[in-house]
Amino acid sequence: MTQSKKKNPNTAIGRRKTASARVRFVEGGKAEEVIVNGKPAAERFQKTHVEMIISPIRLVAAPLNGHFEAKVSGGGTAGQAEAVRHGISRILVAMNAEWRTLLKSRGMLRRDDRMKERKKPGLRRARRSPQWSKR
């Protein structure tokens, strides 16, 4: 007899490019505080990325009795920030289903699947051709 795993509404996975973020909501602390890999988001990311991460929390504008913690791996800083935002948005929808339409209209629940295109043989990059010389 196999037991089905119950989904924890306080945890979610966010992804973007090659970055993956495991986000969880922890009771207690400030609502807009986000801890990424053991450090506050403001220490780890640029200001624009921190604003992006906090945007779903501000959009909902509801009092949350806790803070978010994320463990991020892979990708660069921009991809990691978007992955954390994706995970936070998923947790907020699990907390209150009414917020789904608000977050979905802003595109925060969609997993952005754009990836880097692979390099092709005979080219320098995915589409960049070698420099042409006349002689």
C-alpha cells in the first residue's frame, strides 16, 4: 500500500531558466522579509531584483504573519530572483485562492520557459556566423 504525499501549502518550487528555488513560508517575522540561502535578499541581490522578489507580497497587500525562506541553485542572479518570485507566488495562491486572478494577471504564476539556445556546429554561438573576409 503506497501513501500519497500531501502537498504542503507552505512550500513551493519556483523555476526560471536553469535556476530552481525551493521556497517555504515560516510563521513569525516580517512579511516582506525574504531570506535566500541563509542571507536576507537585500544582501544577496541588487535592489531591482529584491523589488521583483517582493512584488507578489506587495501586490496581495495582506497581512502575513511570517516570512519567506528560499534555497536557490543554478542560473544567474536574475534567473534566481525570478525563480524565488515564482515560488512565493505559488505559496500565496495556496494560502488564499482569491489571490490567483490577481497574481495570474501580472504573469507571476507562469513558469517562464525561455532558455538559452544551444550552439550550432559551424557557428560561433547559436546564430552568430563566423566573420566573413573578402580576401
